[in-house]
Amino acid sequence: DNMKAKLALQGLEAIIQSVNIPEKGLLHRVRVGPFSDPSQITKTKNDLVENGFKTDLIKVNTNAAQ
């Protein structure tokens, strides 16, 4: 929740995903996006890194059959 609040102060909306990993326990991922413009992706990632956040780029397939 603290990280989500810090991102909000930077103007980014974030969501928290919780996952239970065997032998590691409950972990929380904080995600921002989605972004479709490559320049927006690069700028946001660079801004996050400059502010001390660890970033990973995740491509989501929005056309997948459900």
C-alpha cells in the first residue's frame, strides 16, 4: 500500500496483485499500466528507475481467447 501511494504521488495509478509462492509465502506485486505507446512505456520505466523502483516490463495479450 505504501508503494501504491508513492506511485500515486507521481501521478501513476497502480494495482496490487497478491500471489502465494510455495516456500516463499505471500508476495505482493504492484503494477502500473497498461500502456500502448512505446514512448510512454520508456518514459514511465525511466521515471520509476530514477525514483528507486525496481521495474519489469510485462506484455499482456489482450486478444487472448477467454
